[in-house]
Amino acid sequence: MRLNCNLKIPARVPQKEPVPFKEILPLRLKETVSGKGDKTSDVACLHEMSIMFACFKNNEFNQELCSKEISSFQNCYKDFQNKKNIKKRQEQKGILIPGEKNLTHKQLNTLLRRFPPQ
Amino acid sequence: MAPLNMVFGSVLRKNIIFNNAEVLYKRVNLVNAYSMYGPQFVEPVYKKDKQESMYESGEIENILHVPVKAARVDATCSVFHDELVRKFTNLVMRDGRKILARELIEEAFEKIKRIQLQRYHSTEDPEKKTSVLTDPLKIFHAALANSKPVLQLTPIKRGGVTYQVPVPITDKRSQFLAMKWIILAAKDKDPKVHFPEKLAWELVDAAGNQGKVVKKKQDLHRQCEANRAYAHYRWS
């Protein structure tokens, strides 16, 4: 014999339309953004690398004949590292630079703190 | 670290927007936390020709009235001092026996001089004669330049498989690798042969863009080329 019969607890009623809306989280944007999806990849200078490899293969790995390609590859990597360092330092402090298009989460947060959403 | 950040923050909040990165570097002096020198200290310039060139370019004005860090014991304005040779000596050195390491390198340089002089006198064509380098320091620099790799392979694990991925390296790293390879090549010898002698031969060979070290560098480049398909796997 089922328990319900004795206790007279009603069975679960089917949900009636329209379903009443319950607000679980506040229905507005937060005043900050999280930095979870903010991972930049470390891959750079692939194009320069492939050009250099092609040159290497053509000249049997003689570096003297590929000095132009090598220097362009090295300059590219140096540039990339400089940019990365500067970005990292700014990221640590959340300093804003006018005209910057890709903002980091910390920069965004400083911006949002200055101009909080209404 | 937190209080430091707060100090920086309070200083920076007044003008938090900078026009470009250069201005940023000038205002924020990043200092090693345990450094005995404050951020206002600059590195010493101990080479006379460097000082003169700084006076000529007017660059000296920036550091003329600024406290300077003490020069290191091996920093000298002697004409025999060379930054790369100093570094190389330190890599040759074992158990802190620097005098021995310096002697070994000096001996190797002497041997290079002998080898090259012999070559110089044995060549009869006057045009070829001028192209024979007899300065051991120049040979050393040429050897280093010829054995510096451009790329490196790093193991990166992806889906349980370890791939050897070619990655670009910094100038400092490639310089270190070149020095290490030269020393390793010189150490791989018959026990009867002395280290300076083998080192001299390795340096002369590398300066001529041949020999063990240059071959090692080219092998590394070949391997990098073979693994170029994995180049987009990096720490990410």
C-alpha cells in the first residue's frame, strides 16, 4: 500500500500555464566583470616562422642566406614580448590608455568604477 | 605586495591615464623587492668609450646627477675586458675556480692565435691572406654568432601525447645555448688532449661556420622544421 493514501498528501499537481516567474538572480548587469575568460594565447610570429622555415629548406639550413627572414622573425618575437610585458604591467594596475580597443578585465573594471552603470 | 600596490595606487590615481607606454615606464620604476638599491639608482657605465659616446650623444645628462650602483668586481675598463668573454669564463668555471677558468680561456685564445697565424703564413694568395682572421677575440665572436640558434624545441603535452614544439627564443637564451654547446663540444675529447686545445679548435671551426657546434645548431633547426606543424601548440 502506498504511503500517500494514508497520509492524504496530495500528489504533485501538474504545472499550470502561465508559469509564474521567479527572480533567482537580480535582473541587471553586475558592476564588475570577471577575468575568467581573459586568457591570451602565447602563440606569435607563426607566419614569420613559416617563411623562415621555407627559406631554411631552400638553402639547406645555411643561415647566411636567410638573414633577412631570420631578423624579421626575431624582431617580430621581440616586438611581441615587449607588447606582452607592457600589457602585463598595465593589467596589474588596471591603467587605462586612451584609444585602446582590447581592454583587459582590470582595465574594464577601473572604467566601470569610474562610470558606474545606472 | 598589497601595501605596495596601495602606495602605487594612491600615487597613480591622480593621473591614471597615460598617453603612451613610454610615459608609463618613466613614472613607474619597478624595483626588485629585496634590492639594496632604491629605484633612483642606475647601473654603472664602466667602459670609457661608452661614457664618451654618452657624452657625445647628450645621453649622459640623464644620469649625471643620479646615484649610481656600485660596479661589480669584474667590471673593468681594461682593454682586455669583453662582456661575452666574461660570461663565457663564468660558464667554463667549475666550483668557483675563476682563475683557472680564465687561464684556460687565455690558453685557448693563444692556441687560436697560433692556428690562425699558421694558416695566414701557409696561404700564398695575397687576397686570401687578408681574409684570415688572426684576432682570437674576433674569432670568438664569430664562433658565437655562428652557433646561436634561432629556435628551440619545448615538450608540450596535449591529450596525453608530448609534442616537441618549436618556439622562438630570446637573444640571451640563444647566446647561452651557443656557449653551452661550445663548452660541451670542447669537453667531449680524448683524455690526453687538453681542454684549451680542443676549445680553440672548436672556436676556429665554428668561426668558419663548420664543425660540431654549427652542426648541432643546424640539426636543431632541422628538427624544428620537421615539427613545424605543432608550432601553434603553445602554453594556452
